[in-house]
Amino acid sequence: MKKKLTWILTLLAFLLLIPQESKAVDEVETLIIQMKNGTENTFFLKDKPKVTFEGVNLKVSATTGDVSFALADVLRFTYDKRSTTGINEGITTPTGVAFEGDVLVISQLKANATASIYALDGKLIRQLKPHRAGTYRISLSGLPSGLYLVKADNVTYKITKR
């Protein structure tokens, strides 16, 4: 009996030394460019994509080649971790930004999240930090026409006030 127990313990010790295959999906930092038509373009940051603005276009140079997008067609660009397999778990509905006249509507804003409006020179114009989740409205009637950046839930939107 003692010999059998020794053999089982030896086998268990040997099995513990064998490296186990990781079941976790490898995730990498990515640049995601979301278009107004609903499509997404993903670039792995490990490939060091170079982003430049050329007039009215956004150009991304990566190891896979150069891609240009009309800025008017870009909804937002964000950084996130994505699976290298292309399969992502736990898709959440992002905070949305829309206009209703001169009012900026920020929907699905999480509790204690910050929504900020910036001028293109980086100057903070307005900031909202609600204690409850929900939809919030910010009047932009006092702002001159132009381009602004809205950052909500770590997603940056480009908006044009006309």
C-alpha cells in the first residue's frame, strides 16, 4: 500500500511540473477607429501605427500599409484591449453623444463618470460629473460655431457646432 501511495504522489508531482496550456485569450492594446457607417478599423499598438492629420483626412500608417479616412466620416477613435483572435467578450453599450439643436445629449453616462468638452486648443469648456447613471443634456448655445472634442467614459468624440 505504501509503495502504491508513493507512486501516486510521484505521478502527481510530475503532472504539476508539466506546463499547463493557458486558456486565457491574449489581449493587446489597440487603436479603434469607428466610422459613422458603423464599421470599425482596428490597429494593434504593438505594430506602432502612426496617425497623422492631412487636411480633411486622418491617415494611419502601419506595418500592414497606409489607410486614409475622411475626418467627416470618423465617429470616434479610442484605445482599448482587444483579443488577438478577433473575438471579444463582454461587449458593453458605449456612452452616446448626439445633438438636439444647441443641446449636447450624452446618453448612457455611467455614475461618477466624467464628461468633458474641450476646444481644439485643449482648453476645458464644460465638465459634467453626475452621481447617477443616465442621460444628460448640456447647452452649447453660448459657444461659437466650430469643432470641439467631447470625452465621455474614456471615449473621445469629435463634434461640430454649426
